[in-house]
Amino acid sequence: MDPRGKEKQSDDLQIFSAENLQSNMKSIYYSRTFLSIVGGVVAGIWGFTGLMGFVFYFLVMAIASMLFAAKAKFSVRTYFDSWNRIVVDGFLGGLMSFVLFWTFAYDIVHIF
Amino acid sequence: MAEDLVLDTAIRDWVLIPLSVVMVLIGVLRYFVSKLMRSSQLPDAKALKEGQVIIRARNLKSGANFIPSKSFRARRVYFTNEENGLLYVPKDQAQNAQAQMFSDPNMAMDMMKKNLSMLIPQSLTFAWVNFFFSGFVAAKIPFPLTQRFRAMLQNGIDLSTVDVSYVSSRSWYFLNLFGLRGLFSLILGEENAMDDTQRMMQMGGFGFDAARSLAVEKDSLDIIQHDWALPKMEQRAEEVLRKLLR
């Protein structure tokens, strides 16, 4: 979760190091994946069904986006080239993992 | 339709959990096996050279605005001119490279290994699941689905009256196959991030086509609009300093 490098940014000219940007995006991807797995287990244990679970997933992802922004001290431009990297990217990427772990935990706890 | 099935806890202990654990372990095993089987052949000098040329061209492209127009043009000509530019590949040679790749047994061998390390464990696991766990209702998805998903989720049970959200063991295997990708990228690191679909794509392209990527680099260099950034630097410096003062 730790953005390792800083990129300089200016109004008309993009000066940033692509490698640092890549590494920042990778850490975001990892934290999102981790969160979707943990969120799935939590949703399963709490016994969410139907729409509730998906709402929970989007809630978790939204909170994650906000935490990323907070981690970047709300100056996203220092670490990424646009807000989309934090808010939008990978929003749906963890859905498959989420559904799997949700189902898994739900079945173990509630079905049998 | 709506009444709940009562599932035996033995199914959970002996089907659901073992299946998932085995899927994870097989994923880990596959990762290490493919790591072991990756042959460390000496890289071909020509391919290496082409790769370096491409990296240099990319660097020129990304740093284009930091050098004067004249220097940029000189470098561009060096890369893209039609006589001896580094990125220019004559038509007949491009064909040759393709043919050479097909005849190179090492290349084909490597591909085979990669594909085998992907295919064998998958088909083995599938056979194992089929053999031991066919016909179980193993799990229940906690959200409702339409009838269309029946073929996908109840693969292996031929009952049309069971609610669609119940999942057969074979389909649980497929769910695991797709859903565990995220977990693998967490526990195995980024090397595993190249997932099966990407590998499939590579198979289609049959390796790295040097001539084509050279041509792509050449085109993108050719269309760059050069705009030297440094003359405006003083203005920017002034702005930054003013901002600091305030």
C-alpha cells in the first residue's frame, strides 16, 4: 500500500517516472485484491445474501478508494497521473474473487 | 422450487473444503513446476539487439520533447530511414524471420512446455473432480440467478427442479478456477499475474514477432509531433517560484 516513488507533475507537461507509476498501480491492485478476498469472507460470515453482498462489495471498494486517496495525502497528482487510477481502476477486478470467497464462507457457515 | 435443500455437513468437510484446498495447492505446485521447467537458454544475439533497439526507440519517444527539434529529427532519421534505419525491416526479411521461428525447435519446445504445464494439471484436476465428486450439490451461491445460469452452475446434475443458486461440485471447480486468480497473484507475486488467458493469446501469436513490433515502433516514432519543452521552462520556473513565495 506504500507508494514508493513520487512523481513530479506540472500543468502542461507530464514529467513522471513510468516505473514508479507502475509500482504505485501495482500496490493499489494488490490491496484491492486483498480487500476483495477479505471482504468476501466477511460478507459470507455475516451472512449477506442477494443484493446486499454486492452492495457490501461496492462499499468496501469505495472505502478503499477513499483510503487510497487519504494515503496519497489527497494530492493524487503526486503519485498518479489521474484520479481514475485510484477511484476507478480495478473496481470490478476483484469481483470474481469476492464472489468466490463470499460463497465459500457463506456455505461453510450458513448452509450446512 | 424455493424450499431449501438440506445439505449434509459431510459434503462440506469432504467435498467443498478439500476441493478448494486442492485447487490452491495445485496452483502453487503449477507455479513452481513451470518455474523449474523454464529453460534458461542463451538469448539469441539478434533478438536481443532488436529488443534493445525497441527500448531505445521508446526512450526517444518518451523524452522527445526534452531535446531540440534538430536533434530529435536527426535521431528519428537514424531510427526510421528507409535505407539503413534501425527500425526499418525490409519486406522479404520479415517473412524469413517468421519461417525461421517455426523451424527453430527450441522455440517450439519451450512453447510446448509452457502449454503442457498449464494443460496437464488442469485436465488432471478436472478428471479428479469428475471421478470423485461428480453429482454432488456442493454449494449454494448467496444470490439469486436466472435460469440461464443453470448449465453453467449445475454442470453435472440433471435436475431441473433444483433452485439455480445451488452449485454442483464440478461447477464449484470452475468457480474456483476463475476466482482464485486474485489469491494467486497475492501469494505467488507478480510473476503469476500473467494468467491463462494471456498465455492463450501468446500461443496464438506464437511468440514474439520482432519484425512486427519494430514496424509498430517505427510508425509511432514517425507520427510524433515534436514540441521542444525547454524554451517554456523559464516561465514554468517563474510560476513555481511565485507559488513558493506566496
